[in-house]
Amino acid sequence: MTAIDQSRRVQLFDDLLRRFGASLRGIQLYSAQHPLVQRNIEGLCEVVRTIQEHESPIVIGIVGDELIVGDVPMPKASGSMGEIIKRLRALGVERITIDRGASPEELAAFTHLLGTIDAATVQAAVARGGADPLSQPHVRVGRIQVEQKTDEHLSDTATIQKLYAEAVNVANAVWESARTEGKPDADAARGMVDGLAQAVSQNRTALLALTALKNYDNYTFTHMVNVSILTMGQARGLGIEGPLLREFGLAALMHDVGKVRIPSEVLQKPDKLSQEEFEIMKRHVVDGAEILRRTPEIPALAPIVAFEHHLRLDGTGYPHGVSRPELNLGTMLCSIADVYDAMRSQRRYQQAFPTDRILAVLQRNDGQQFEQHLVRRFVQLVGIYPAGNLVRLNTHEIAVVLRVHAPDPYRPRVRVLFGREGNRLDLPVDVNLWEAEEDADRPSTVAAPVDPAEYHVDPLDYM
């Protein structure tokens, strides 16, 4: 496929939306055999063929009140955009994927169904779990995920733990499909991210606490899940919700997928990599972007994040020689989550670093490596002592962190489990450290993190 410049891409995408909208209007007014309808369909097929000479598949999606074609938000002046969005939403569709090989007959059938089928008919068919009534062999739809009201379930830490464990298993399957088949299982990944996104929206504190679990044997898969959760947690704090939140989560989940092409002796080496091995490891950003671009149903954001997540604001990082006037927001959030989770995870060749040291790394160099406004918001999100951590207070009592206090990360809400003499309390006591005054008789700040194994407790049991 030959590349085209961005202005030509935008022009073609705009033409695609205009012809698509005209075809929908014609089908709603006339019979399928009407000359006007047939001319509209022929024009649609022509622009699809032209675009697919340069890139495939073609993905049309809804993000907020905008239509996105590929990775390009289309101007609101694009013809029929409002009509297209209204019709897609009525049928519960959030994206259309047109694969290479879509025939004029398939495009005509799809457009006819999209313009005429009753929404109730579509909903009933989807509810039965059968084939989507709109999809054709080379034209597929992605549906808006209806989030069930599960607040009471997601307030249960045991349920959150189960959700997290299932997500790690799915990450394993997604990784294996990418390794053995050359592309990740996008449907499995989307389903998993949908569940995590709902949990981030409803019980972010408990879910973020779970990301502190350290398991070397499953490091690759827990890291995938943790970076996805931490990225969505940041995005949610910026007001990003719904389908776009899930796209951020999916892109973060897939950020390291290019490592499936790294030789196992390099990827699984227990010691520090040599310079030659590190050069091999660096290839994963290009490989990841290529894998994701060739995977249907993967949003355009994912290959961008995979390619950019080791680039830095000051122009350092890799791939070498790549210059970006600015990095994608999804990339910047994912990069912060990636470094944070990697540094706090204990591996055979690396001890876990305490949170304050990790945050110092993120804040260094006056924002040359990481956008400092986003880093400050990240500190407010996870705190110096994140929820789920066991800590020693200034009074020598031992407590589990329940909730971060953004204005002062050293003074979170805690649940005291052990008294200052080391005795285990029969009834744990909750304390808002930010409300405490300097008083030797009551705790007012966290002194240091402690290892839960020394006290034979699982902090999550007390969340």
C-alpha cells in the first residue's frame, strides 16, 4: 500500500462520510433499485476502493459528538455527520469496520440495512446472542457496551479481586493469540477492558489497590492489566468516560504487544540486558504498532500508543530518530503508568522501589521527560502511599491505607490494625490523618511503608 499525505486522507475521509450520508438518505426515501440510490452506492464503493488502495481496514467510529475515520476526527462541517451519528446511536452502533475485499453487493446490503432496519429488531437479535443482523463478511459493526448497574457488587472487594484475576487470565490469552496467530484477540481484550472500565468508574480505589499486587511469575500479564487500569484511572480523572475511556484502556493494555516477537532468551532473561540485547528489545515499539494496525477491531489509538510509549517530551527515548512536536495524550498517560508499575514491581533482577522514589523519577528533569501537570495529577490519584498499602504511622501504629487525600499525600485515610506496642487491635479504627492536629497521642501522618508479610495480613481484607 502506498502512503498519502494527511490532507489527502482527510479529503478522502470527508468524501466517504458525504457519500455514506447520501446513501443513507436515499435508501430511506426510495427503493433499493432507484437510480439515485444506485448512483449513491456506486459513489460510496468508489471512495472505499480509493481509500483501501492506501490503508485497510477503514474504521468509522463515534467519540462524543464527533465521527472519527481511522485516527482522524472529522470536522463538524462534514456532510450528513449529524444524521449518521443519530442513526448509528439509534441502532446501538459505535463503529463500522470495512475490511479489504468488501464487495459492492456487501456495501449496498449493509447500507440498506443500516438505513431501514428497525432498532427494536436489532436489539432483539443482539440480545439473543446470534449473528449481528447488520454485519456482512467484510463489513462489521462494534456495539455500544451497556453498563449494567452493579454498584453493590463492585463495592465488594472480593468481586473486584475476581474481576482482576479474570483480567490477568484474559491478558494471558490475548498475548498468546498475538504470539501464535500474529494478532491479539481483540474481542476478548475489549470485553475485559469494558469490565475494568466499569470498575474504574465505580470503585476506582479498590481496583487501584489491586494493581499493587506483585507476582513475578505473571509479571507480563499483571503489568498489562495494571497499566490499563492506571491509564484509565488517570483518564477518568481528566473527565474521559464511555467509549473513549475504554479505548484508552485497550491501547494501554496492548502497549507492549510487540514483545511477542522478541526472542524468549532476551524477553525472559533474568539478568540485566546487554547493549545488544537492549537494541533487540527496542524493536517492540515498531513491531507492536505494526501488529495492532493489522488487527481488525483495534482502535487507531492503540498502534499510536504502542509506537510512542518510549518516546519522551525532550526528544529522547526510542525509536531513535523519531521526532514528535507533541505526544498523544493516551501515550503520555500510558507512559506514566508503565514506568510507575515497572518500578514498583519486584523482579529477579530488580527490587521494587518505594512509591516516593518512583514519583521522584517521574518528576525529574523539570518536565523534559514527562508532562508535569499529568504527573501531579497522577500523584493525586495514587498518592505517595497508595490505597491497599500497609504503612507505619508517626505513632508507630500499623495501618492499611483506605483512601488517598489529594491535597496532602502523606496524610491519607487509614484503618489502624496494630497498636503502637505491636498488639493487634480487636476492632480496627479508621482515621482521617488530614484532620489530625500535631498531637503525640494520635496519629497525624504516615512515616513509612511496611511489608504486609511481616504482620501476616492481607491489606485487601481490610479495604
